Amino acid sequence: MNRHEFLQGLHTKLKPRTYLETGINDGKSLALSRVPSIGIDPAFAITQELQADVHLVRTTSDEFFARSEPLAHLPIPVLDLAFIDGMHLAEYALRDYLGVERFTTASSVVVFDDMLPRTIDEAARKRHTHFWTGDVYKAAEALREQRPDLIVLEVDTQPTGVVVVLLPDASRDGVLPGYDDWMDVAMAPDPQDVPQAVLTRSRALNPETLLASKGWAELRRLRGRPDTPQLRERIRAAFGDVVR
Ligand SMILES: C[S@@+](CC[C@H](N)C(=O)[O-])C[C@H]1O[C@@H](n2cnc3c(N)ncnc32)[C@H](O)[C@@H]1O
């Protein structure tokens, strides 16, 4: 299954009320949305027919999230589904997550693209290959290490894998403890020391299996409930059928 088929599956299962994407390029992934949406890219050139009420923002995601009311276009100031596919460097992808997380609920879902490079060359910070993931996989490692409250799932999509993050927490207010120390490690010069588990996809879930989880329906049912430890536990339990 490719990343767009997986994303389409998420739109179908999750039925998000709102959608945001960083890095929209020609609009292929944005075209999957049918709900009020925001697409951010400093250099987009849309060639697809967009079928949603979309705010297209021609800027960087950092500038967008620095605005005072970035989600003003949406009917609710909440993101049910977000797709992070902008600049392919770890620090940009992680900042995109932290920007998105400020506008999530416990039932929101955040997807990162290009999280499973197939080779060390593909994962280079300085691009020299046709397919290029850069080192965005490090953003998931940072979340796993610093935020054990999150569910961070690698998914074996083609060509370069995605990561799904569940149970985001807006009360963190876009702050990741240890960000500055992590930056020193993240910005290591090429070649990158890509973990074997990333290269071999040994932890990655089958995308069909993940989409078949009972968890998506539960996320829809629990939308709008007060954020309590019990709510988070229910969501975690609902994905017990796929989360090891
Ligand atoms: C791989 S393309 C996106 C593909 C698209 N999401 C899809 O699946 O059809 C990456 C895009 O990120 C954009 N980009 C680069 N730097 C960015 C930034 N700082 N903020 C937002 N988008 C950025 C590029 O202009 C490019 O169009």
C-alpha cells in the first residue's frame, strides 16, 4: 500500500472534521481531504482538483505556526488529522509536530511521511538521491524517547514509510523537553547512523492491519469528550489489537 492509499484509508476510517498538511507540493495528498483544511507550503504548485474548503498558505510551516491564530480558517480550532510532509530535515518535522500538537485533542491523529528510509543515502541531510527522505525519522525517535505518553507507530507503506502518532497532548503547548540537546544530535553530519530497525522496517506495522484496527471507530466515538487519564486509557486500549 502506498502512502496516499494509507492516508485515504485514514480519511475514510477517521472521518476527521478538519485536516492540516505541511508540504503540499502539487496537492496529491491534499486532494484526499473532503473537510475544512489548511495546506502549507512556501512553493506549492497545485495541479490536482481540490474537493475541500481549503486555506492554502504560501509560507513555511514555522512562519505559519508562529501566527497568532493560525487555524482561523477552520470552523473549530482543532485538528482531527494532520499530515507532516514539508522540509525533509528532522528538526523541521519535529517542529511541525509540536506546532500541530497545540491544536489537537486526545482523539487527533498525526501522520509523518518519509519516516522509513531504505538506505543511508536516502536518509542524508544533504540530498543526493532521487527519492529523498532526509533524516525526518529522527523526529519519531525523539518523540519515543521524550514522550512515552504518545503512541508512535511505524507503518510499512511504499515507498518510504510513514509514522502515525496517537494520543497527542495539546497541554504540552508545543514544548518538547530536551529539544536543544536533541538538536545537537539530530544535526549530525552525513552519513547518518540510521537504526537497523528503521532500515529493515522490523517494527513497522502492515498498513492494512493498522487500518483494520477497532481503534479508529473508538477515536470517532470519543471525540469531544473531556481529556482525562481514563479517556486516554480507553484510546490506548482500543488500539490494543495492533499496538504491540
Ligand atoms: C514531498 S513534497 C509534499 C508532497 C505532498 N504532501 C504529497 O504527498 O502529494 C514536500 C513539499 O514540502 C515543501 N516544503 C519545503 N520546506 C517547507 C517548509 N519549511 N514548510 C512547509 N513546506 C515546505 C516543498 O515546497 C515541497 O512542495
